[in-house]
Amino acid sequence: MRLSFVVMTEDRETLLRRCLDSLGPRLPPGVEALVVFNGSPAAMRGRVAADYPWTRALALRGRCAREPARRIASGAGRRTA
């Protein structure tokens, strides 16, 4: 089974970096890190992509309330048996 570890952020780059710094060495093989940018600026997305190339990004248009953003993110993660 392949899984995604989903991290959602709303313009909190410092906290996101702390999370990814902690998460990266602990991810088991076959588990991806999906970073969901909820209304975050393109410059932030670019910096994170450059510094954490092992992540996959999903940029939401505008800002979503947390629950709709979670639904979108969970649908974007990969789950295959």
C-alpha cells in the first residue's frame, strides 16, 4: 500500500520548514509527503519546492476553510493497494 503524509499550511513557512525538517528523515519508503498550500504565495511554494524536492505540492486557489481544504487534500493523496 502506498500512502501520503499530508501537511497543510496557510502562510506559515517557518513552521512548515520545522515540520518538514523533522518529517523527512522519518518517512518510510513508499510514503510521500504532500504539502498543501492553502492560499500561500507562489514565492513561498517555490522556496519550499527548491529546499524539499522530495515533497509533492498542491496549491489551493485562494484560501479555503479548513474542512474543505482537508477534503481536497485527502483526495489528492495517493492510496493504492
